[in-house]
Amino acid sequence: AQSVAQPEDQVNVAEGNPLTVKCTYSVSGNPYLFWYVQYPNRGLQFLLKYITGDNLVKGSYGFEAEFNKSQTSFHLKKPSALVSDSALYFCAVRSGGYQKVTFGIGTKLQVIP
Amino acid sequence: NAGVTQTPKFQVLKTGQSMTLQCAQDMNHNSMYWYRQDPGMGLRLIYYSASEGTTDKGEVPNGYNVSRLNKREFSLRLESAAPSQTSVYFCASKLLGENTGELFFGEGSRLTVL
């Protein structure tokens, strides 16, 4: 069985400061990892993914994430937070060769002006 | 392109009533998914269809049925609605390929069961 843990229900950060949203995963086989963002009353939007290759992946809106195989983590980062980054962020995983995609419970990011 | 379209956007049912949530995608995607989102529970997979002609159970399939009508359409049916099925339902789709994999989501269907 595959699973995703997002240990923080909410992350608060001051505008202009760096932000990190944490994600750890458990999966058999090669992990395919994803981050999505959800704004109020909207569907989820894809931010970035790790499939293979460089452990540091860059995505939309200045976000990046680092794949760490030994720690089974895929934390989302941004060097300088914007108030408009305030939203709900989801980490997701699937195992290579399979199509089932499992999500974490989500982390609410609040950027304080 | 419309992307992933879900209907209806809002629905109120009484306990025991049935209904079908419709989902259609125009991106020629192979795989389609139904999730439900509840506060504190994140997104939980109900059913998915890896490709046309196949369906598989997810984490919370009880009380639901699905039909992959064709490559474009994937419907979710509640045969006898219960208050525990009050939720926001999301349909998603993606290409079938190892170097792809991101899901494209609809805007959601908000269901209330009284």
C-alpha cells in the first residue's frame, strides 16, 4: 500500500520569508511524486513533479521541491513567500507502472503580510 | 479546451435517493479518477479507471459505483445516498505514460445528503 504524510495542518510564514511544506511518502517500487495547490472553491492545480533525474525539481510560481530517497521525503519550498501563495497544498504519490494516485491530507499555507 | 467538466456543481439529496455525477474530459486522456474531499481527511480515492474498459476500487469505494462509458466519460453513482456521503467530489484525468502523470482536475461537485 502507498501513503503520504503531511505532518503539518497549517504553516504560517511572513511575506518575503522562505517557506517549506513537508511531505513524506511510502510506496513500493519507484516513487512518482507530485505537489498540487488548491484555492478556495476550486479544483486542484498541478505545481510540480518528480519522476526521475535531478533530485531538485522546479515548478510553477517559483516553487521547487527536493526528492530525498533516504528520508522518503519530498518537501515543497519557495525562497520568498507571497501573500497570494496562501492556499491548501497537497502532496501525492504513485508507484511507477501503476495508475493509482494517493494524496496527503493537505497543508494550509498562510502567508502573513 | 474545457479540460475536465463535472456536472452537477451542486446537489442536495435526501437519504436513500440515488444520483449520478458526470465527468467528461476533452484532453484525450487515458486514466480517470473520482476523489472525495472532506475536512481533515484530504482527498480520498473512490474509484479509478486506468484505461477505457477497466475500473478499480480506491480507498473508499463502499456505497459507490462507477461506469467508464467511453474514453471521455467516467460517471460516479450513489445508489442510496447516506449523510456520510456529504462531500465535495472531484473528477480528474491524466495521460497513461511513465514520464507524464500529473492529474487534471475538474472544479468539483458539492453534494449534501440530508
